[in-house]
Amino acid sequence: MTELKTKPTAANVETYVGAIADPNRRADCWTLIELMSRATGSEPRMWGSSIVGFGSYHYRYASGHEGDACLTGFASRKSDLTLYITPGFERYQHLLARLGKHRVAKSCLYLKRLADVDLEVLGELIEQSVRETSAHHPPSGA
């Protein structure tokens, strides 16, 4: 069985965010930390080398593959902020329609900057996705 690369580490969240060169992107990351902390009731911690994650849950697929993942999180990538919305977006179309400028992939929400979106809608999206994930998966000790 392959060991997961994305797991909690001892890396420091403040160091990660502080190393972001663009002051606007850095400020956006602090805002995301506030939104995600509020939605999960959890402190941020690094998952792998570049994901700021909040809370955790245990998953098990029909294939037998299982592991732990953060309930929600984000990463500051070269061109986007990538937010991890575990349940995907199918059930959140009503929120995405009101969010503002964004792109989505399976469970990733891509934003250039938080100024492009409605923060109240973003907070609601994060909160609903955390509730949904928590309702379907047990918490983990990660």
C-alpha cells in the first residue's frame, strides 16, 4: 500500500503564509484561515508541504483504500488559491452561481483573489461542505 504524501506535518502555518511574497495573497490566506477555522472549529495545520488544512476525517473506498484527510483546506499556488471542498460541487450550484469569479474541478475551487468573490457566500460554501463531509465520514485522529 502506498503511503499518503498529504498528511499532517509539524510544519508551521505562520511560516508557510509568511513566506508568500505577494502581500495581497498573504492577506487572502489569513482571511481563508479565519473562514475555515470558524467553519470547522479547528486550528490550521500543514498537510504535506503546501496545504493548510482544518480538522480531519477518515475515508474508506470500496476498493479498500483508506486514509485521513482534512475537512477543508487551501493552498497558495503560483496562479491561484486552491480551496479543497471535499464533497465536490454538484450540490452547491446555487452557491457557486452567487460566488463570483472562480473555476472548479472535482473537489477544488480555484480563485485568483478573494476580492473577486462574495466572502459571505464563500463562507457558506465552506460551512456546508464541512457539515456534509462530517455527516458522512467519521472524524480521524490525524
